[in-house]
Amino acid sequence: MSDVFLSYASEDRERAGRLAAALGHMGWSVWWDRKIIAGQAFDQAIEHELETAGCVVVLWSVNSIASEWVKNEAAAASERDVLVPALIDNVKLPLEFRRKQAADLLGWQGNELHPGFQALCQGVAHAMRGAAPSPRPRPRPRRAAQPAPSRPRWVVPALTVLALVVGLGLYAVGSWRATPTVTPTPVTVTPPPAREVAAVPPPTANLPANASAPAAADAPGLADLVVGTYSGDVIADSQGPSRSDVEVTITRIDRATGRVSSDYLRIEAVEVSLTRNGNQIFAADGSTPFIVDLDRAPPTLVFDPRSQLAYRGTRRP
């Protein structure tokens, strides 16, 4: 679960990244590292983040006001009453989203003291029910020294008299029933000399002479985690209808690079550099929207080659 879900059009990725970094510096966790997948359907991975985030910041621009995907995300956030809109272009918001005041980020270049950014932070804190970030803990103010409470003047004399009475009583009892005092004779115990113990080498496994510990390179790479054949559907296509029963195959090029190909001609073969966030494997450079969710059983693939179509499939056993 993230504090902030950042909704934006893929054309505004650079400005979205600048805002994500600034919000992260304020102490909030931000989910944004993806591109918008073309089409009308919600991807399950994105939908999960959208439904669990503390608030949803929507960047309205000339690109996002025409994006059905951004408007769907804004509508979902509005239903949860966690929508925080921000203007990054001078545009008129879609009619259903004009009731909320949008933070003015026109021309904002990352200055955290910018009035529009400060207003946005206030909106985020309010949407999260006042859970404002605390990246820099402030020292607690020191309390002033409190004077010791004054005692009544009669307390000291009274305690002195009481001590004298108790002392006389103990002396009388001791004189009447005196017992000899035995002074114990100290005994010096000399410890035995320390014995030298030969260092014992750590136990070793019964390995053959030519055997060695497995190298780190033998651990599976990101590509090894996603290889396989995925069966699914093209849920949206900018140049044609959707299509069912489409197979996409991921093969390993190296530990962090995979090759994606398909029997469907609209999906051209492409090499993808991989990175990881938890149990989700992403395209590292962001040029090709690509997500493999390892939390699913079996894992699911969301693939948007060149932002022209949206594919979703499940890895075959």
C-alpha cells in the first residue's frame, strides 16, 4: 500500500517523475512507475494500488483530459473521497471533476516552497485524514526545571527526634542481649592457570576436492523469473478490434533482459530490460509498458508494446 497513487498521461511522464520525487522527499511513498495502458479495462495490478493508496493525485494536462484511463482513475478516487487534483497545463477539467479545487502547478520546476506545491501537500495530508509526512523528526522541547516542593519547617526537627528515639531503643536491646561478633577470615582463591586450547578450524562439509560454493551468479536473474509462454487477450487495440487466445512468449537473453514475442503479428518482438519492485517485474527504462505480477498464481503479464495495444495474459504451466 502506497501513500500516494500518481495518475498521469504517458506524454507527461517527465513532469510526473519530478512531482513523484518531490512528494517522496516530503516523506510519502509514491506509486507511479508505469505508463498508461491503452484501452478501457483496468489492469488488476494497477487497480489494486488505486484501491489501497492513501490518496490519488491526478495531473490534469492537455494530454490527460483526453485520456479515458486517467479519467477512470480520477473517478475511482472520487468515489473513495481521496482525489487530489493538480493542474500542470492551463486546461478546463472534465465536467465531473470541476467541483474540487485543483492545485496550481503551472510552470512548477520542483521547488518545494512553491505555493502550488504547498497547496498540493496540504490536499494530500487532508485526503489521508491528516496523516502528514514526518521525514525530518524535530527534537522535543526541553521542559523547564521544576522547583522541588517546599517542606514544612517542622518536618526536619520531628525526624531528628524520631531518629534519636529509635537509636536509643536499639542500643538498649543490644546491651541486654549482646552476642559475640565473628569476623570472617578472608580466603584467597587462586584460579588454576589457563590452558592453551588449540584453535579448531570450522567444520567443513564433505565436499569433493573439486567442489566449490555456488557463486552468486548461479542465483536466478529477473529474466529467469518471467520466462515462459503466456496465454491471454488483446483487450484494446488502437488499430483494430480486441482479440482472444493470443500467446506471448518471454525468453531469456541475460539475467536482466528478456525477449518478448508473439504468434500475433500486431505484437512485434522486442527486448526488455527488467527491474523489480517487490514481486512485480517492470521494464527498467519505461519505454515499453511491461509488468509481470509474481504474486499471482500463476503469474500474470500486462504488456503494451509501443502504447498501441493492451495485452493481458497468464503464464501457462
